[in-house]
Amino acid sequence: MGKLIIQGGIPLEGRVPISGAKNATLTVMAACFLASGETVLENIPQISDVDVMMDILRDMGGDAQWLEPGVIRMNVPDSINCRSSYILAKKVRASNLLLGPLIGRFGWAEVALPGGDNIGTRPMDLHIKGISGLGADLKIEHGYILGGIQGGGKRLTGGKIYLDFPSVGATENIMMAATLAKGQTIIENCAKEPEIVDLANFLNAMGARIRGAGTDLIRIDGVNELRGTRYSVIPDRIEAGSYMVAAAATHGWVIVENVIPTHLHAITAKLREIGIKVEEGDDKILVDGRGPFRPVDVKTLPYPGFPTDMQSQLMTLLTTVKGISLIVENVYENRLRVVDELQRMGAQIKIEGRTAVIDGVDKLSSAEVKATDLRAGAALIIAGLMAEGETEICGMSHVERGYEHIEAKLTALGARIRRVP
């Protein structure tokens, strides 16, 4: 994928359109397996994770095509191969979301344990517990989660599921499995992320009966079948947050467009606490980073708390804020791996368990660094934009998993950035 070369020290200025949400897109793509025929999805980001999910559908006997930029067609036949490819599954974490749709509709699944970023332990136990609570008999064997409906039945049976932790993926998998189950399913202590609400809206557009998405209790009344539809995915709140932080970190001003401001409240609140001017419109947000900054303390939490997917980017901003800032990572333990690379650029950060203690320095300096995961890659790009001199970033394949046209968007904001072999 080559290296990204960034000339730092240039404030970002201008407007940037935000693409469709990566995490919402991948979940909705998995949900397409619940209905026969054609579904057209709009506002889809052209990123590598989407291409992998399309390859998975093709490999299982369906079809997926780009109709135009931002629009894909998913076509799922009446009968498919219910075993996913390990080679493809290890490329994208969201492949685990096939478990619910396959069990729910076809009564059987062999889903390879997924790959994705190495950001910490992300067990499948809550997924398995939840779907088993609807009448599935599942086990892990030879690197696959496999099984079917107990007693060879054709439909799952609704039930009450309590999640020990509000896992986004487990909530999504159980929701999808329950749409075609007999009777009512209740999921308690479920995730409340905007992507959960988007999935519920999509499933309801297909004919499902789901209430309560966005709260900690979701009710699903099973239906006999779902149908294909046309649906536009929500904007990507993490991409938006990344550009907001980049604008502040370079002491520039940027208007992020095509956003839902309420999805970004935790991020905007923390930026304002730092001393950054943030103004919200109906579908856009202005970030002005030209004022003095203050150190802050941050704890990552499930939505509506501060998102773990924004922790690395905010840490980068705080490296040049005078004083001591603290970041406590409560979701994924390996999110702090980016610290080693930021230290190569002159950042003063000390790790104590799951806490990063950041002592702000005057400036970062350019260096050769490596992205270890998607959000670490975004953080290092922000660091390169901040630093004196030219920063070289390798491992760009991680970034391409989740940020559409990032070089073109940054260039349009005035960044000096190029790709080299």
C-alpha cells in the first residue's frame, strides 16, 4: 500500500464532506442476508472493509456490485453456502455479524472467527450466549463458530436476553437473529450506539418489527420473512470526529459536512473542554482551533460516553497541550499501542495500566512511524500534520479499511500529503 508522506505545520482550513459510517455499513451489509433478492444501499464508503464484505457474499453464492460511487447492490438468493471463508473473514472483524442472519434465516451457520485490528480482546461469548438463548446450539471448532437450531427446527424462538456488557456486536447479532424468530425477543442492557439505531431502521424497512433501539432495552417481534429494500446509511461519526480533532490539532478551522451533530456530542463536549470553539448546525459542525488549549481527563465508555475509536486521535492532540492530561481506556486494552509511535515523534506519554499520562510538549517532530490499527493510523496522520518536517507513515492498509479518500480530503483542506511506493 506504500507510505504516506506528510509535510507538517500547515493549519487545515475549509470544508470536508463526511462519508457513510463504516460500522453501520458493514452491519447493514450482513443484515442483507436475512432477505431474498435485491437490496440497494446508499451513502456507502469506498473502503477496503466494504470490498471484503462484498467478496464474502459472492463467495457464499450471492452477488454484490457497485452501481455508482456510494451505491451498492446486494443480491442474496433463496439458498446460499452458510460457511464463510476464513481467508476473507480474517480481513474484517464485521464478518462475525453473519452469525445472526445465517442462523435466523437458514437455520445453520459456520462462521469463521473474525480478524480485524489487534486492539484487544473482543470475545464472541456474548454473541453465542444471546443467539443460544433463542434456541440455537452453537460451538467453536477448528476456528469456526458453527451450529444450528436445536432439534433441527426451522425457526428460532424469541426469549429474554440479558447482556453482561452492552456489546455493540452482540446486540446487532441478536437483533438480526431475532427478526425471524417465533414470538417476541427482549434484549436487556443492550448497546445504544447510533449504529444500533441505524440497523433497527434498516431492518424495519425490510419488514421487521423492532422497538427501543437507542435505549438499553430492545423488543423484537418476529416476522415470517423480510424483503429487500433501498436504504441510506448514516454518516460516520468517527470519521467526522477525526477531522474535527485534526482541525484543532493543526490550529486551523474546518467545517465537517453531512453529519448528525447529536451523534458527536461526547466529542464536541471534550473539544470545548479543551478550549476549542465548536459550533453546530443542522448537518454540519464548525471547529476552530486557533485559541489556547487546556489539558483534560478522558475516559472511554460505551455510547453515549466518549468513543474508544476516538481515543488515539484525541491523545495525539493532547501531546502538545501544556500540562498533564489523562486518558483511561476502558474498552480495548491494546488501544494504547499507538503511544510507542507518538513517542518516536517526541511525545511525552507514560502508560500506567490502562491509563495514559500525557505531559504536553511544545511540538512534535517528524519521524518514520507505523500504523498498527485503523484508529492508530488516523492518529499518526494527525501527528504528521502537527509535526515539524516530513513524517513517513507505513501500514496504510489499516487506514484504508475505514477512511474514504483520506488523502484527497486532507489535500482539499490544504495539507501537503502524498503517497509513495
